[in-house]
Amino acid sequence: MKLCTYTANEQTRTGIVVGDAVIDTGVPGTMIDLIRDWDSLKPGLEAKATTEEGIPLASVKLEAPIQRPGKIFGATLNYHSHVEEGKKFGGGDAPSRPGFFTKAQTSINGPYDPIIITKGTKVPEEHVGHFPDKIKAIFAIAESSTDYEIELVAVIGKGGKHIARGDALGAVFGYCVGNEVTERTWQIASPQWSLGKSFDTHAPIGPWIVTADELGDPQALGLRCYVNGELRQDNNTSDMVFPVDTQIEHLSVGMTLEPGDLVFTGTPAGVGVANMPPKFLKPGDVVRCEIDGLGYIEGTMVAES
């Protein structure tokens, strides 16, 4: 089943996407409420999906499926191809254990909403000297360094703590497409990545959530990112260093995963910073991210006013 959050007639509700139509779930509250009560709601929603017509999808505004997740995690260096391209800048081999950073709730953005290039993001000159030699020249001249990262996003369902790897995929409600937008200068200038990963609008997700039972194997999905129609990233989730179940197992050791929490599961090679010269985003650029079986999201970069 495909589940969305949409706005029509100035009301924001949850819906079921069937073909080119959206059917209102009739469930009060947000997508997180729906996920929390999924076991009891699922039979009725499946019946709705086969008996009701709904309204044209083109007549509504699709919002981020989860608008205020309790927790947002991002996996670091989780594609073999991305590890290899990082070696251009002195990076090492693939990590021996999963690594994560967090993103702020306010970074969440709709699947087709504008993405802001924040003003005042140039790294102060005195900070550039602390950067690794191979990237000093890049950031010494960069007015901003907003970058794209296509990612498979796992949406937590039942969740829990100390989830065994064999049970981990059962804790996932579904999946959606994400663009883990990153302000590279702030990522590197801070000892923690979270600041450079948490700018407003820098976590577009959607266009809907495909439930785990409908999607199937999350480790067999092609994913592609285009900037102004140019293919920049083209890979498959089978290239992950740590698959989704391992990531869920690792995260749940230290904290309880709850309904609606999001896990950005890593990005493959082809990010803007890895090019020589780097291909950072600028106002007017259109970034499209698509994943097999999940659809696509697309946002236009805009300068902060």
C-alpha cells in the first residue's frame, strides 16, 4: 500500500494512493498515529483502497509523509562506491561498524517543495586552515557548498529496543525516497556532522510511503539522482556496506525506535563534492531523486531571501 500526507481544501490529512488518485484514510491525526495503530487499521484501509474512488492525485499537494518525526538518523559512508570516491580526499576503507548522525526535525521538506540554499554559509577563513589539505582549495573559494545525496529512507513501524537483525525488517513500516541535502562547509567545519546536515528544508522525503510488505527486498532497488536532467548518482541498494536490517539492529541497541522515526540509509557515489571541480548546487537547479518501486521526489533550489 502507498500512504501519503496531502493537503486539499486547506486541510492536511493522510491518504491511500491508488493509481492516479488519493483516497482519504478517514483516520484522525497524523501519519505517525496511523503507523502506531496500523495493525488494527490495515484491514479497513485495504478495503477502502479497493472500493473507493478518491480524488485526482494531481488536485492535491503532497506533503512530507512524516512531517515531524521523533528521530531522524543518517548513515555515514554506507555504500562501497561512496567509500571509494572518498579516497580521493584521503578517506579510508569501509567502516567496520555502522556510523550515524542526526538531522533536525525542521530539515524535513515536502517531496516537491523548494529546497533552500541558506545565506551566510561560507566558512570563515580562519576555519579553512583546519581542513584537510586536499579540500582546502575547494572551500576557500566556496560561497556555499550545498550538495545532494539520494537515499533510501526506512520508516520505523513497531520499532523497539535491542532488535535482533533477524527481526529488524519486521520493525520497519515502509520506505520512501529521500534527498539527504548537506551543507558541506558546515559539515566539515564542525566536529559533529549534524549541523551541516540539519539546515531547514534539507531532508525532502516522499512522495509517499510504500509499506514494507508491498516493496519487498530493500536491498535490491535501483536509485538515481539527476541535477537539471544530468544523471549524477546511479547505483543499487545492494551496494550498501551495512544493509537496512543491520542498521536497525545497531541503532536499537542504545535507544528505543518509535513509530515514524526515519533512517536515511546512506548515499552512493556521485555526490557533488567528489567532482573536480565540485558540482555544488545553485539557485535554479532542479534535483530529482528516484528509487525503483518508490517513485521520485523533485525540488528546485532557491536562495534564502
